[in-house]
Amino acid sequence: MDIRNDISFRFLGVYIFIAITTIYILVRVVIVQHMPRWDKEAQKLEIKEFAIEARRGDICAADGSPLATSIPYYELHMDLGAPGLAKSFYHDVDSLALCLSRFLRDKSASAYRAELNRAFAQQKHYFLITPRKVSYAELQVIKKFPILRRGRNSGGLITEQENERVYPSGNLAVRTLGKLTKTGEGPSGNAGAFGLEQSFEKELKGEDGMAVKQNMSGRWFIISKDDPQDGKNVITTLDIKMQDQVTYSLKLQMEKYSAEYGTAILMEVETGDIKAIANFGRNHTGQLIGGYQNYAIGNAGCSEPGSTFKLVSLMAALEDGKVDTSTIVDTGNGSWKYKDKIITDSDHEKGGHGKITAKHAFELSSNIGLAKLITQSYSDDEGDFIDRITKLGILEKLDIGIQGEAMPYITRPGDKIWSGVSLASLSYGYALKLTPLQTLTFYNAVANGGTMMKPRLVKGITENGTFREKIGTKKLIWSICSAKTIRKARAMLEGVVTNGTAKALETKAYKIAGKTGTAQVANNKEGYSHGGKTIYQSSFAGYFPADHPKYSCIVVINSPKGGDYYGASVAGPVFRKISDYVYAYELGLNEEIKLPETKIDNDIPGIAAGRKKDIANVLDELDILNGFAFTKSDWVEAKPDEDGLELNNREIQKGIVPNVKGMGATDAVYLLETNGLRVSVKGRGKVKSQSIKSGAKIQRGQSIVLTLG
């Protein structure tokens, strides 16, 4: 019995032990599952997927020069819990703080030291060194700083790349190129807001990649899953030099006349390629801004064209056989009452022109002459006039690849606003609305022998230097009218410059053909009155050289001040400045004179410019630095002389963009970025050109593109 009790007692003890152990384990499981500490540990093992931003493609000029490009910038972080950092951190932190302070110039060395010490004490694994993002060239310098130069594990430097959209040519053609806007979608959160950036968003954007970010013991490890596919490049028809001249000429005249807005377009006759397009307008404070609105193709610039439309009217009558250029029309004393409307010529105060030919009426821009010719020709069937205008192609929507093109509009018989004087008004450019580009496309067709080309702004899409999609030239209308009418139209346009309202634009170097335009600006509420005042719009449309047309151009300036508002004196001079430059540019007259190369017996290395010490060392080693000229500047250019080479000063002035042509990429980037510019490089070799001319005033943070070759 005692043995049996003893065994029972022992089994009871085992059971109790097992029960207590089981209860303890269950309690520990519950505690472990609900303790915050383990939540934090779980978070450290968290895996996150995130998108890797694709590099946005470039928008380029016709020669491939970037007009809009994405430059990488880097955000600097530091892992102060990195392995191996503890051994040398306190020894080198003072040196690192000093280097960061001197290079970034945003904090004192003591401030950097205090922040680094505090972050190290807290073992921060993702410490932001500076809120400022640095360029690639700056990053290469920072990587050589104390501690950071030891690499990722021992130095702790973590970089995150972001792409910043820059426009190397500043505001040139900004309304055409477009800008980006924040969307909140994707890693960058940017998308094209207008212009080509918007129209070619899909091609430019590319495809974002995907990566995995895993946090293990406080350190993030990034593993790429899908690499991003960079965006493709859009190649435009724009010419940077022509664009610069068109922009400058238009802005200068608008400032002179304190005009409200203006636009200018330069087009290649044979292809319809838009070589330059400029827009200026005033904001609510009255400041003149480039690209404020797209007055060239949008609703903001769609208006009654005025006298530039007289070409269309007279060509319609010529093509229908209603009149000839030799037809006599009586303009009287410069004032004529047609039904209940008084029509006047601009110089009616001088007594008018009397009886003149239709051609001369066009050359003198006689409203009365055109109104009489058209009303006498089409009064029996006004619809025939509209039909002929339609066949001439002036009412075509152009669809050049930018959203927001305004539709051409013309009043037609049967419309509510059609009246007994509408036909007369149409004859000299009222009762209809056109954009400047639509008007220019018609003038370009006349210059092109009657073939109306579709304006082309984009030549194609490239990827890795190869065209993936080509956008060819397109004929909208093979022939807008007979060759006979075209010949007469071109003779009239030449006559405007030699015998008419644009005689001041005549030049002996080449022939200009075109038409002036001066139109009153309508007010929806008060007709053509703006609080008792009349506002005018000046324009000039034409082409050059007139005998062998190569380029067509239109200039429109709205609301010029100062008492002068005629197309010949306000818009005409802008056209002439543009045509003079382009004519010289095409002939190569603007290029630097090339002197014959100096022949020397020595083998001269391919050195043009750079740091004096480096060049001198190389030349000294080659024993060709005979006749070394003493130079004070640290930067020099090497030039051949009779004995070999000499070094000449290349002056570097603080706050002024230096001349880096001929330098290697390393020297050029260093020199420019130490002066506060952000640099991007295209090509290989020595610097052939720089997007900001030397001598210009530096705006800190401004972007400059170097082309190497």
C-alpha cells in the first residue's frame, strides 16, 4: 500500500510539473506575441516594394542639342551604424564636418560636427547629411571626404538619385516645349503640363522600375527587381540660333512699344518645319513673360487677322476669274459708305488714292479697294466667296502635335451675326478668326508654289540614338489654286515691299515679300471700343528670299502703345531683323573667320585649354614648351607659335560665366560648378560649345550644358 501511494504521489508531482510548464509556455507565447518590442523587431524585418523613377527623355533641337533634359541629383544620407564606422568615427568626424561645411556652404563646421555626433550616438541608420541635393560632379568630390571615402560599409554614405528637369536654353520656346506639373503619381510625381512635355508624355516618361527595400536590424537593403526603362527623346524641328534671334527680336520690340502680347513664327517653306516660335505676354502685374500663353496656336492669339487676310480675298477673286491684278478700282478720297457702314483707308486724311489697279490697292492695303472688288464680285452669291476661301485651305485645322490649337472661324451667310456688310468686312480681314500659325501656313503655301505643307514641329522619336519613329513632312493640299494665281499673288506680295506699305523693309541684299496688317481688336461687350479707346493689333506675314523662297515668317504684336500701331512700323521691323539674321546665318556669315592652321614641326598634343599647372607639366615632359609666356591666371589656353606653343591667360572672373571651350570635361565641370552652375555633359572629348555664353552673369543654381567633341 505504501508503494502504491508513493507511485501515485510521484505521478501527481509529474502531472503538476507538466501542467505548470505548459501553463508557463502558453503565458510566454502570449506575452511574446503582444510585446511592443517584438512589433518593432518585426518592423525591422519589413519588406517594401517601391518604384524606381525612369529618366525622362530629352526634348531636342533639330541638331540633337537638348532643349529640355533631366539631370541626376543626389540626396545624401549616412548610416551611422555601419560596421567598422565606430573605430574611426570620433577620430575623423572633425575633418568630415570641416569638409562638408567648406564644400556645401550651408552650415558651419561646428554645426555639422554636433549633428553627426548626435546621430552617431543614436546609431541612426538613415541620417540626412544635408537637405541640399548635389550634382554628379559634386558627389564625386564628397565621396573623397574623410570617413565617406571608406565605402558603403565602413564609411556609411547612402545616396538616392532624383532626376531634375532643366531647360538649358532658359525660356526659349518655353510655351512650345512645355513644363512639368506635380501629379502625385509615380516616384517623381511629375507629368507634362502643356506643350510637347504634355503631348509626348507617354514617350518621354518611360517606364518606372521596381525594387525591394528590406529593413534588417535597422539597415535598409535594396534589391532591384525590374530595371526602369528610360524615356525616349523627342527631336523637334527647332533651330536654337534661329529661336534665340526670333525671341530676342520680338521681345525687344514689345518692350519698346509696351505691347500687351506678341508672337513670332519662323517656318521652312519647302518642308513646313517650324524653326522658331516665340510667345510673350503680360501677367496680372504687367510683367512681360516669355511663354505666358501660346498666342501662336491657341485661343489667346486667335483673332481677326486684318489686312494680312487681303491676300486670301484677292486670290479667291483671281482664282474665280472675277478680277485681275490690272482691274481698276476707284478708292475715291479714302472714305466710302457701303450700306450703313463707313469704310476708310488708313491715309484717308491725305485725300485717298483715287482710281488704282487691284494690285496697287493690295500694295497700299486699301480697305476700300478690296471691299469694292469683293462686294462687286460676290454680291449675288456671297456663299461662293466663302466656298473659294475654304478651297484655298486657310480654314484648315493644323494639328501640329500640341494640345490647345484654336479652330479657325469664319462668319457665313445664314449665321445670326451675318449682316449686309459682312462680305465687305471679310474682304479686309474682319468677321473671322485665325491663329498666326494658320495665317502663316497659307503664306507659306504661296511661297511654296501653291503646295500647302502641314507645319511640322517634331521630326521623330529616338531611343539610344536611333529613330524609333519618324514624323515626315506632309502635304495638306497639293495645290491651293492655279499656278497663274500663285504667280500674281507673289508679284503682289513683292510689290508691297517695293511699292507699298512695307517699303521701309526693302533691302538690297535679298528680296522680301509680304503683307502688313493693322487690325482693330474687338471687345465682346463694346464692339471695337475699349472704354472709349481703340486697341490695334500689328502684324506682318511674308517670306524670303522672294525670288527663291526658303523661309516664311509671321510677327503679331497686340496693343502697342505710344501712338504707332501700324504693321509696317511695329511688326515689320521684327520680321526684317529675323530675316536679316537668318539670311546671314544660312550663308555662314555669322561664323567665326577660320585662319589657316599654323604648321609646326613638333607633334602637338590635343590640348587647347585647362589648368596651367597640368598643361605646363605635359608640355614640359614633351619638351615643346619653347617660348613659354608667363601667365598670371591659373587657367590658360595653349596656342601654337613659331617655336612650339605658348600659354595665354584665360581670365576667370567671379560671378561671370567662364569660357570653357577647348577644356577637358573634368576641368570644365570643376570650374563651372565651383562658380555655382549645374553642369550636364553631352558627348566625349574636349568642350566644343557651352549653352550659356561666356561673359554672361552667373545665376547660382543655373543649368549649363556642355557639348564635347
